[in-house]
Amino acid sequence: MVYMAPRQSSQSWVSGLQCPEAIQSKEALHPVAVVADTRHVGPVCQLLTQDGYRVDMLHIDEVLSGSGVAQRYGMVLLDLNRFDQRSQSACSSLRTQNHDATIVVLSEDNAIEDRIRGFENGADEYIGKPFSHEEVSIRLRALVRRNRIWEETRSVLRFADLTIDLVARIAYRGERVIELSGREFALMVLFIQHPNQILSREFIYEEIWGRENCQESNLVDVYVNYLRNKTESGQNTRLIFTVRGQGYMLRDSGAN
């Protein structure tokens, strides 16, 4: 999956799924991923938007691929028709990818055995369908209150041996402090928020410099090299890789 620079349009596309522009509102309060087994915007997505959450939609196949796409979310809702073996695997994969996230399963399978399987596979809450919108809203607010460890941006982000403290604005590789400029820090945060995903130069340029056209600029390449020089100092392995013709990717070179 390649992240391209956003374009002016009446609709936004997130991970290949179509969402109304309102769902991507920058004024929304909390980032939530809705993982669905269908490619359409359902009532859960609309409900969350109305309650003030910023919602990204992911397809269940993206979770099962093990790409780590769910790592940057504080809450993940599995909006499923059936809680079958495939759905259970997705739930378990989400928990493996993101130990801190609150995982909520919404499914038509509402027997006690289904609920038990949900909790055994890492879910924090299991809500059967059909459900009351008011009940879902109340349950999610209760989960937010009980899980203060997540906000729109978590205070500490980690990938492999890389750690970024957003409050102190300090980056580490293992125990080593990495001295970063303001732009370098912003770029490092952008990468760690999109692990194992290809970020196009256009996307990076607009996110960091706030401009749409980077055709005549090599700023992205220059700053990526700055980060590489600083993060690979000493015995540290490479984290930021070039994907020829597409952009850059944050990847753990030591992972199996």
C-alpha cells in the first residue's frame, strides 16, 4: 500500500476504502480504526463520526496481512457479519500488532461461546448485533475513560528499537539519544505512525512542508538521508528503506 499526497476531492480514500469527507475531519477528537469484512461505509462509521471520533476504515485483509497497519490507533472496532475463524484470526492479529489498543468486536454472532472466543483472542469488549447506537456510544465512552493510555497522538511511540517521546520531543535507538531538528523529528514521527507502509515523496512533502507540489524539490530525499545518518550511527541497522519508484518505508531489518 502506497500513501500518496491527499488530493482535493469530495471524498477521501483510506487504505482503499471509500469514506465521506466528514469522517476524515481534522477537528475530530480521537483516531479510531474500523476494520470491516465488506468494502462500504456502515452505520458504525457514521455513528463514530457523529460522536466526534476521527475514523479510518481498514479491510480485514489488511489486518490479516500482518503489515502492522493498526499500530497507530488507540481504539479498533471489528465490524463483522460473523465472528468466524477468519475474524478470530484478525482479532488476535490486532492484539499482537498493538498491545495498547482497545479492541471492540461488533458481530451478529452473539452467543456466549462467541463472546468467550472474542475475549480469548484479545478483544476488550464484545457487542452483539443488532445493537442500540446509544448503547455503543456509552460503552465506547466508558472504554475511553478506563483507558487513558490512548489519545489522538500517544505520548510514546515505538517501532523495533526506535522510541519517540512526543512530549519531551526526544528520539532513541535503544538507549542512545538521537539529536533531531524540528523537521527531522516531524519526519521521524510520520514514519513511525506509518510502519511497514510505503510513503510516497508527495505524501511526505505535503505532510511535513505543507505543500502539494514537490516535483522540483529534493527536500524529502535530503531529510531522509539526514535521518538515516543519525539513526544508523554506530551498530544500529537500517530502519528507513527506499522503495524504488514509490517512496520510502520504515521497516525492521532485523525482523524475520
